[in-house]
Amino acid sequence: MTDSSLLWQLQPLQGQPRWLFGSMHIRDNRVYWYGEKLYPLIQQADVYVGEMELDDAAQIPFTQTYDLKKYLSAKAYEKMRKQLLKSFQLDIELYIHLHPLLAISAISQSQLAAEHQVSLDEHLWNFASSHEIQTQGLESYPEQVQILHSLDPVPLYKQLIKISRSPSSISQQTHKTLNWYMKGDIHQLYRMTKTSMHGLRKQIIYDRNRIMVNRILEFDEMKKYFIVVGAGHLSGKYGLIALLKQSQWKIRPIQLT
């Protein structure tokens, strides 16, 4: 695949055309630039589809399932906590009983600006709702929680330790990701996502891509859909673009310039 864009026009074998946009779950003002380009297309849609059903979303419940302090010695835990506080102003104490992926996500988020109250994907969802456009998710909130809790926390505990020892690495990775996103380079975004997931890529990327595509294929062919997913799901052999092409859909990149 050579075409690279965050926005794609989809033409099923029958029925109305659809739009597919790769978003990011960040609040940086730079990504909000895309919103102004997308508003007219969202307003043309009968249904706005987010990656997750946001209207049902809530905070992931506090749980004793995880315990970071049991994985580390008291000395190692305190050392890591001090390093994360110093480097990211994040107190890992708030995350000891939550899945470690949430802590890693918070650390990555801390490296970007947060000029807006909600992330770009949530902002687009709210825009559709405010214009009385039907909204739905490709995945439900319980499904995403189930996926999260299916991930082995131990490799991610190790990743947290690595981040605390080398804080510049995640900062560099986060800013590279944002730069690729602003360029619309979905192939680099996919490679970065795949690399960062290590042994979790099947659960987090590939399996979910197939589920999301199957649900897109089942949409009412008489309605226009504007679909938003994480940009890391678009590219790759098992990405949404490739899977939709396998279903004989016509796929066309739209450059946002």
C-alpha cells in the first residue's frame, strides 16, 4: 500500500458511500485542525460511528485484580515512583491497582499539550451529537474493558520500569507519533503501534480490526456513515483498509490539506 491518508472514502458493492477517519485520543490543539475539515462530512452522515460507544463510557472501576507493589520489591517500587514523578509528574501510586496499560497511556499523554477538555475523537463524537446525528460505537465500553483485562500485565510492568529508567524514550516516541499523524502517515503510525504492542499486537490490533470490519460490513447499506477509529488501525496487512479492499469495496484516500 502506497497511499497514505487519515481520511478515506469507502464505496461498498451496494449502497451509500461511507467515510473512514483515523483519529488520536489526545487533546493537543494541533490535531483539532482536522475537525474543521471533517465537520461538513460529518453533517452529511446519517450515522456517526466512533471506535467505542462513548455515551456508555465511564471510569474503569477500581479493582484489586492488579497490584504493582506485589510485582516489585518495596525499594524498587519507591525508586520507580520517584523517577516517574520527577520525569512525568505522574504518581504511580494512583495506578497500582489498575491495569498498567492505563499508566503507560497517561505517561504518554503527559508529553503532549492538553489545550482542550476532551480528545479529538471525543470532540468529533460530541459534534455529531450536537447536530442530532445518530451515534454508535464499533465496540462497546464493556468490550473494551474486557480486552484490557485480557492483557497480561507482567510485560507492561516491565515496560513501566523501562520507561522510568529511560524517560526520554517515550517522550521521543510520543512526539514522533504526533508528527507522523500530522503528516497523515498511517503506515508509520501502524508500524509504531505494532512495535510498541510487542506480544499484545494480536489482541489489541489484529483481532479487533477483524471485528470492526465485520461490523462495518453489516451496516445498513442505505445510510451514510462517518466512521472514526484510532489511526493505528488503518494500515498494515490486517488493517481496516486492506480488509475492506478484500471485501471488494472501493477505497479512495482523501488528502486533508
